[in-house]
Amino acid sequence: MNRDILQRTTVTLPAALLGAVDELVRAGSAANRNQFIALAIETELRRRERAAIDAEFALMASDPEYQAEAARIMRDFRVSDDETWAGLEDQ
């Protein structure tokens, strides 16, 4: 995330949630509210992106065309894979 360009905004949070953030700031877990909230948002965005990627992989796991292609690739590289493992066992 580009931290050079900042955009000011206002959010309304439940008092208990803001209090918990303030406690973490006082404990040194973040420099200030802004830093903590920005980190929380970044973390959630990454989590959602990862969940979307995982969902795509789940679809691939049940896709017969993808499974057939993966099997073809494994067959195509079987000889070189075997050679690699044999070379590692010789060391």
C-alpha cells in the first residue's frame, strides 16, 4: 500500500471497539489509532484476497478438465522428476 498518498476520512466505531484500540495503542502495539486501523483494514483486505484465491483453487480441484491437464503435465515431467530424485539420492 502506498503510504505517501493519504486520504482523510471519518469513521464511526462502537465505544468499546475504540476503547480496545486505545488500550492496544497505550500498550505499544501501534503508534496511534490511525496506524492500528490502517493495519486492521490491510489485514482484512489480504484475508479476503486469500479467501478468493482459495475459492478458485477449490473450484479447480473439482474441475475435470483441470484435473486431466494436471495429470498430463505430471506424465510429461515424470522422467525429469525421477532423474532429479535419483540425483538427490546419490548425494
